[in-house]
Amino acid sequence: MANNLRNTTLIQQHFNTTLPVFFSKESLTLRIADYSNVYLLPVICVFGILTSILSIIVLAKINKFNENVYLYMMIDSVANLIFLLTQVPIAVLRCGILCPYAYTYGAKVFELYIYLYVGYVVVTFSALVDISVSIDRFLSFNVKRKAKLSRTHFFVRCLALFLFSAIAQIPLFCLSRAIQPVGLLVSIDQATNQTVLSETLYRYFYRVEWLNPTLQVFLTILLMIKGPALIFLVLVTNIFVAVKFKKHLENKKKVTASKN
């Protein structure tokens, strides 16, 4: 019967892309990625959720929200909790070939608007809060800085950080890719003229398809440097705080020794 089979590719007329076409869902993701999303990611998320809840409970019991540093810590803990909650459904929504929900419309809507946008706005905001706290700690060791940040200025700063985080996710939002069925690869038995095998063809495409190549490259560069830049800033600010704190302790010891 194999000699009597002929392949016919049925593709919709509007299909026009230079991006690769995949012959089945199995080729869309690596099997190891599917297993990681289903079994490894939920364990990490649950652990993070528990620690975030514990931090919120401890901070609520301390109840020193008249000090900005504790407000920052509470905001940071809540932001981490929200981000981790957006990650948990990915165990189902990015299960690949391990379940039938990975490429449904609802799954992709959640992935685009909640997981990719809201989730990463929150995690970027959390990183910026950490940087802001480190800067405040660094400046607190400066004897010339005695004025405490007012509550109004505190909330204005948080709002500005959140708005910046929302804008910073625009490249990720624009460059996110959707998966679209574009046709069927059909094998037909010429003797009986019946279909004996059919396989769906898929393609990746940018959700914002009007992006020209130059703008795509520019947004891709911004997207690539955003994460490392945040990590670098968190690291550098904490190093400066540690160095400044060490000098502060040394000066305090010298003053105490001179008094004695």
C-alpha cells in the first residue's frame, strides 16, 4: 500500500512567513522542556509561594510600616508571591505534548497577558524595589542625609517604578510568538482515495506582525540586556551597601576607641 500513497499539503492561502513550519506538536517544544514545565516548575513555585507567604506573615507581625524599609520589604514579598502565582498554571499551559491544553486559545491568552506581561511586570518591579532599597541603605550611612522620605514621595516612587516596569515589558509583549495551525499534511491512498494519515502543520509568528526587521532587532536587544542589567544593578548596589556598612562599623569602632 505504501506505493499507492501520495502526500498532499493543504495550506491556507493567507499563509506567508519565513519562520519555520512544524509538522506536529511534538516538534514545537523539546520533550525535556515539557517535563520541566510539568514536574519541576510547580515544585519551585510552591516552595517560593510558601516562603513569600511566610515573609508576609512575619512582616505583618512586626507591624513597623511607619518605616519605609518595611513597606519596601512587604511590597517585595507581595510582588514575588503574585509572580509565582502566575507561574503555577504554566505546568498545564506549557505541558507540550503531555496534555491537550498547551496550544489552546485560553492557554495562549493566559500565557501572553498574564504569564508574559503581568508576571514579568511584577518581577521587574520587585527587582527595582530591591535596587531602590539598596540605594536608600547606602545613602543612610551618609551623615549629610538625615531627611526621611515622606510617605507621599514613597508611594510616588513605587508608582514610578511600577510604570517603568510596565513599559519595560513592551519588547517582550511585541516579540512574543503565537502558534497557529496553518494546514494539514494529508496522506491519501490512491487506490481507495481515502485519507490514511493527516498531520496538522503549525507555525510560529510574532503577535505584532507589523514590526519591521530593524525594530525587531532593536526590541530583541532591549529584551536581551534588560535581565542582565537588572541583575548587575542589584549586585552592584548590594556590594556598595556592604562596603559602606563595613566602613561605617570601622568608623564607629574608632570613635568608641577614642572615647575610651
